[in-house]
Amino acid sequence: MIHYINKKKIYIKISMKYFTSSKLLAVAAILTIGQIVSLTDNTSNDIPSAILEAMKDKDPETFFRAYIIAFRKEYTFESELGQKRFKTFIKSLENIKKYNQKHGDSTKFGVTPLSDISEEEYYHSIQERNTIENEFESVEITPVSQNEKFEPIDWRTSIPFIKRPGWSQDGAQEISFQVLFAYEAANCIATKNYTALSGPQVMNCLNLNQPFTYLNDNGLYSEKDYPTPVKWSNIRSKCEDSNKTGKTYKISATSSTNLNGRPESRLIRRSSRDLYSYLKRGPVMVRFSSSWDLFNKYKGGIFTSDEPCSDCERCSRYNKGLLVGYGIDSKTNQDYWIIKFHKGEQWGENGSYMRLARNEAALNYGLACFWRQPVG
């Protein structure tokens, strides 16, 4: 582990196995940043970006070694997995340049915690069935009329989601955090008070195909009473809810929103106005599908994709997020959805958020297929 103190003093705590010539080059280049921070400090979200900025003009191997250190990857460069990820990383660097040239100022792409993971590897991890919809009872809601104008909505102004360390690296982790964010939002709206709830309890205690069955019966402890370990690796472990004391937070009902009596148990396409109707009530659980190569490099701007997903069943299995807002860009007049993901502080905007262009193509990314909304 490496600690950066300042330009006057630099302390290094690192195993001697790191001291090969190429590793020394990577470490030396990183140390030129001169930041006052430790990589073990979860609040130091600017450090990976600072490291990668300092290393971006180095040769690919040195850059990748710095990337491994910056994002605390659990493999070495010399390992079989490290060599596999290195090939993916090199391709990512090539595509980042290509995508930025193609999209100009509208969307920005760059190195993220996901830049070493191939589409095949990522989607292979997504195994869960879409049985979550069978848990919900229907609550009728009237969709906005054709004449109603869309006004900006941003639930982040009233639901101050805490920043959590790490990032989701497989389907189980993604759906865990999607459920956690949705439950926090519903509890905040119902109680008019935000409480950070337990990530480890969601990860370790829920059946991820039917998470709300557990939540309705047990509720969630606060992050304070069932805390995230300092070195939590996002890997599922033993559920410890029976060993905890303190208040549990429950919402009075967990339901899907039913538009004018139409059943929500099937994956069928909806319109933007239907989705906006959900959003006016509160944040919405959504599934999002797009070109993985574009998605994993997203750094900011209004996202569009050349590869929409036409298969509703397949689309709904991919990236899980929480729709938290709708806005309009003042310069281009392009309107967009705001979606919260758990991809790490160096992915997306303002702590793992995406602005997705609101148009028919956006619905074809899978947004039209799967919407769920816990309500209190």
C-alpha cells in the first residue's frame, strides 16, 4: 500500500515484491502527484483521477500498472487475469480516443474503474432472473396527459444520497445497490427524513430475485447500526442481521406503480410520459442497456448510443440504476433523464450519475421495459 503525504515528505509502505523496474517506474510516476492522501481513504475520490491524469502519457504498461494501484484492483499485472485485463485496457484506450472524436463536446469518455472489464466478462456475471416484479402489488397512477409540459425534476435535492466506496462489478452487486438506493429514497419521501441504510445488510441478507419480500418482513438497519467495513470488498458474506440492535426502517408498502389498471408483471414497452408519471412520484428503479464499450467509459455529458437494445427481455437484465431526475440542457435545449448508478466516483458525473438523452432511442436502451418503484 502506498501513502502520499506531500512534496516534503513521502512515506511508502509497500511489499518488496513490487520493486521490479517497470513497477518502480509506475510508482515513481505516481509519487510525482504530491497529494496529501492515502489510497486506503475512501473519502479521497479525486486520487485515482489525479494518478491517471499524471500517467496518461506514459507507455501502456506503465499506465496500466498505475491503474491497478489507483483502483485497488485485486490482481497483479503478471497474473493470467492481469494479462487478460491489460488487453482489454489497451483496447479501451484506443476506443476512448475514437469516441471523444466522434461525440465532440456533447459526451465525454475516459478511463474508469470498468475500463479493464470486457463486455463478455461483465455480462457473463449477470445470472439472476427477472422475478423481482412478481413481488409487487399494483398501485394505480394516472399518466401525464399529452398536453402537460415536462418540468425539471431532481430528487437529489431532497434525498441526499451518501457516497459509498467501491463500485458494482457484477449483476448481484448492481441489483443490491439499486434496491438500497430505491429503499432509501422511498423511506426518505415517506418520513421526510433521509437515513443512510445498510449496504452490507442488503448485499448479504436479501434474496436478490425477490429482495422486497425480506425488506417488507424485516426492514433495514441504518448504516450506523449495520455499518460497511472499512475494507469492504463488495463480496457477499454471512448475514448478521440477527446480531444487530437498533431501529429498523420499513416502508409501509412496496409496490409497482400501475398505469390506469394496466398490469406491470410483464416486460412491455412504455412511453416517456408513462415514465415521467412514475418520476413525479419519486425515484424509479430502471434497467439500462447500451453498448458496453461506450457505457463503461462514460465520464460526463448527455449520453447517446448508436446501439439501442431491441429485445426487451435481454435489455432488462443489464445495468441497474435509479432514475432520480429529468432536466433540460440550457445550451442545446436537449432534455435528459438523470440516472444514479453505483460505478465508482471516477465513472460518470458527480458521483456515478448519467444524463441520458430523452428521446425514443433512450427508451430503446431498455428504459421502456422495466420500471419498479417502492412507495411508502
